Amino acid sequence: MKARVFLLVAALFAALSITGCDKEKDEPIVDNTSNIVGEWHCVVEAYDAEVYVAFYAEGTFDEYQRLGEGRYRHYAGTWSVEKDILSGIYADGTEWGSQYQVSFADGTMTLTAINDSQEATTYTKEAIPAKVRDSAIEPFASRSEDDDRWF
């Protein structure tokens, strides 16, 4: 009798273990690299700012930022993404002000800072106008501590 109870409990435990494994499957690994690559535009009304950024497939970027009525400033560097976390380094070796959780919906890319601010900015896929590239102040490798940071 004890052997039957033991076998019944063991069978029940095995069945629950197998069912539990099915529920705990790892989520598929998403490579957002192809989603990020391209040219993007963002208007940040709260700061009277406009940002264009080009993410290139080889892991480099060009960013053009204008605050208020000023001229565009050009920043360059490298970027990488792991799952949904985007990070980057300016050409002079300075890291971006934060890493960003990246999400996509209806032709937009939203970057949410992974720091105390949790600031989110939404970009639309849009080509960088030649007048922005041509008029940008060159060269700026990274921002100073006094500049606002979107990356």
C-alpha cells in the first residue's frame, strides 16, 4: 500500500514538473538591431529641442541636435543593443548619459532612459535633411556636462 501511495505521489510530482517546465520557457531573444538601423527624428517640445539621429548597421551613429533657435550640433560614436537595451559611446570615449530601453510601434521608436529620470522620447523614421547635416557645427565628439542629454 505504501509503495502505491509513493508511486502515485511520484507520478503526480513528475506530471507537475513537466507542466511547470512548459510554462517557464524562455522568451525568444529579440535582435532589435535591424529595427534600430536607419534615420530617426524627434522633437522634444518640453526642451524646445530637435534631434535627428542615424544608426548605421556597422554600429556607428551620427546625431544632430538643435536647442532652441541655435544651430545643429553634430555628435558621433558607436552604439550597441542587447535585447531591448540600447547603449552608446561618443567618439571621444564618453558614454551616453543613460542606457535606454527601446520599443517599437507603428513606425516609431521610443527610448526610455534607464536611470532616475525614466525620461521617454519618441522618434519617427525620417531621413535627415541635407540642410541639417550641412549646417551642423563640426566637430563635436560628445556633449559637455552642461548640455542636455538625449543619449
